Amino acid sequence: MNFFQKEIRLKAQSRGFHLITDAILEAIPEIRTIKIGQMQVFIKHTSASLTINENADYTVRTDFESHFNKMIPENAPYYEHTYEGPDDMPAHIKASVLGASVLIPIRNGKLNLGIWQGVYLCEHRNSGGSRKLVITAYGI
């Protein structure tokens, strides 16, 4: 079994949901050598997250942002963690709801995603800055 691991830094993105599948694939071309395996992508932050969803229609990503902002609002009167700004505590909650990692099967050197699936960076801060990912691929 072979293991490959890379750490990459994504450029700062605006608040919202952004497709990053291509950036991940560019960072770890070694997956082409794996017939059967897995790739884990982990984000090293507490106010951004990762998920897999629709990669074709951008309105899915804008609808995600709209829905999460209604579901987890800023300035809730019960938030105690407020000193980093009104977007910070909701960002932590959103990141916990969506999660810090995704696991994707690899088959014949390619990610075995559905035809309409892509990996999203979910940026929950207004000015989150660059984000670090750890990409680990393994298999035979």
C-alpha cells in the first residue's frame, strides 16, 4: 500500500461555498498511481469547513450560504464568544455542522465522485484569510 500526503494553502476566499476539487487534484497528482484507495482532505481551521455537493450549478452554493445564514444567524443574543466579531461564533457552529474533513474513494487513479459532485471549501468568515488543507491519499 502506498501513502501520499501534502499540505497546501488555499488563497483567501470570500465568505461562501467554493469549489476546490481542481486545486486538490493539482496538489496530489500521485493519486494517478492508486488503483483502489481513499483520499482524505482535512481543513486545519475552526471557522471554515469542507463538504461534497453539486459542482455544476453555482446557485446551489449561493443557496447553501443563504440557508446557513438563516439557520445559524449572526448576533444571536445568547452568544458569549463575541470578541472576534459577529461572524466568528456562527462560523464555528457552521464548521462543526459541516465538518473538518471529507473522505473520497479513489478508483483507477481518479476520484470516484458522482458526476455532479465536487469538494467545497465552506468559508464562514467575512475575512477568513488563506486556509490550510492536509490531503492524504492511500491505496494499492
